[in-house]
Amino acid sequence: MIDIHAHVLPSIDDGAENLKIAAAMCRFAADDGCTALLATPHQRTPSWWNCDPRKLQRDLDEVRAEVGDTPRLYLGGEIRVDASLLEALGDIEGSGVQPLAGSRYLLLELSRRGLGRLDPEALAHELRLLGWRPIFAHPEFIPDLSASPRLIEKMARSGALFQLTAMSLTGGYGRKIQRFSEKLVADGLVHFVASDAHDLTRRPPGLRKVHDALSRKFGRDRADQLTMKNPGAILANRPIEASAN
Ligand SMILES: [Fe+2]
């Protein structure tokens, strides 16, 4: 399995507190069956800007030096969407925004405090026109999206991809979130499932449990698609296959 969303760079956001915990999280993921993991620190939020590519690379190298080759570690970012996102993407070197593993895939986070004047459907469309493949992180936790499956559908039709958090599907956030998440999978609106790991206990790494849960509920092929095949397409920088739905 390949985990495309994990906060395993030490001391730069609300993820791994230090290098020791960062390395332990990566080892935990490997022991749980993850062959590769994308380090996706928060980027462009008011608290965590994290847009110095050299520092991010140094942080990743530091973790890699502790962990070794398993899991393989790649750099990415969980990029907060704001009004100047398109401008930042027009100057990747200058802005320091991190696509996933150097691909055309972007892991985007919409604000939980409301979309304001942002039209996420238009944004998805615009990003696709510019050759990006936008993945919207955990729609189940974004009130404007969880309140409107219709908006999620419209975004998907405009080229948006969606990533659910593993624990949402395994019940760690309660039955309501679980039911909502399962419905999105059933409707073919989910393209990736990732840990969004922040630590070793409260929001831990690992995809085995969710792979088992997806296999039981939706079949092995769908579980593989969401945790292996589609994440693999990111590392290969090629389009994902059409949903099995
Ligand atoms: Fe995250």
C-alpha cells in the first residue's frame, strides 16, 4: 500500500513532534504494509507556511536517514487553498508549493471555516485546464462539502479527485462520518484513502485496517484501487484509472 497523506516531517506542523516520533511513524507504516509514504506537511496555512523547498527536502532526508528504504519516502504538501493558489502554482519554484512526489497531482485542503467566495468546482476546472490533477483532502471534514454531496459530485465532474481519511471509514470518527464516507465510496466519488497520520496514537499511520474494511464492504479490487493502484499512479505521474463504480 502507498500512503499519500501523512504528517511525518518533524516539528514543522501539528504532525510528528520530533525526529524520533517521525521515524517511528514511518516504521509503523512499513510494518503495517506501506511500501511508500508521502510526507505532506501543511503548506500555506496561517500557522504553517512551510514553503522553503530546501528545508523541506532536508527534513525529509533526515527522516530517511533514520528510516532507511522502507517505506520509500517522497515529498509533497497539503496545500491550503486560498485566493492566490493559482498564482503560486504558476511559479512553483518561487512559491515553494509542493506537488505530490514531483507529479502533476496536488493535495489540496479547503478551509473548514467556510469557502467564502471560493468556487471549488471552478477551481477544479481551472486546475485541470492548467494540467494539474487536484486531489481534495478529506471532504468528510470540510463542512461545505460534507453538507453537500451534490457539490462533491459537481466538483468530480469538473475533474476533482477526492481523498478520504482511513479512520473515517473504520469508524474512528463515529458512525455519521463513517456512513457519509462509505456513501462517497459507493457513489464512486473517492479516489484515494490515506492515513493523514499526525502521531502514533490519536491519528496513527497505517492502511491495513482500512484496506480490510474496504475489502469486506466493497471488494478487494476497490480496496486495492484506493490504497495501491491510484496512489501508484501519483508516483508514476500518470492518470488514475476510471473508477470501478
Ligand atoms: Fe493532513
